[in-house]
Amino acid sequence: MARIIDIASQPITASRVGQSGPLWEAPEVAVYEVLDLQLQLLNLGAATSCLITLVTGMDTGNVAGSLYSPTDWVYPVGGVTFGNVTTAPSYLISTESLACLRYVSWHLGAMTGAGPVTFTIRGMARRYHI
């Protein structure tokens, strides 16, 4: 079984290192075994390179009284990283067998230069065992 998954379907503009996707937008991926993802880097701004990673967590913060925030999330086992992107427009593809928690989001791990960077992350989530 496969499903289209949008981690950042609309162009996202990130302007500072450490910035993460809003938790309420994080798709649920716990039932899937493989993520085939494509990072489309649209613009680097004044930056010369950036490093975008995926983070995973158990709570999107939608529960009343939730203490979770993007800093409580962790990098997935295997550490999905879209490399050190140095040109825009660029397309990078990552196929990963993941041991994720319930939700997945993006994180701007590093940026050289003044930014901002604009990108999307989309792909397919696959499940082989029912």
C-alpha cells in the first residue's frame, strides 16, 4: 500500500538554523515502512548551502496541555538528510527504510550564508506488510 505524503507541500521559506516545520502540519507515518521523498530546493537566497533533515515525534502538540514542541522531536534512526545543497533549483531524492515514531517533519540543520531558503518535501509512503 502506498500513499502520497506531503511533509512540506507548499513552498516553505526557512530563514534561521534550527527552524522546524509546524507540528500541526506533520503527517502521521507510523504505519509505513519506507518513505520515498523528494526535496525540491527552490531558492537559496543569499545562502551558499543548507542542510535539511527529517525529525520524528509522538505528539503534534494538538492535545490540550501537551508539553511537546519541535525541540522534543528526534532525528529518525538512519538520520534522513538531504545532503549539503549548494545550488537552486535542485532536486534531491531519498529512499529510506525508517524506524520513525508517529509523525515526521522537517528541520533546517545548517545554513551557510544569510538565507533564507525555500523548498518543498513530497513523496510516497509505502507499507509492504498488512
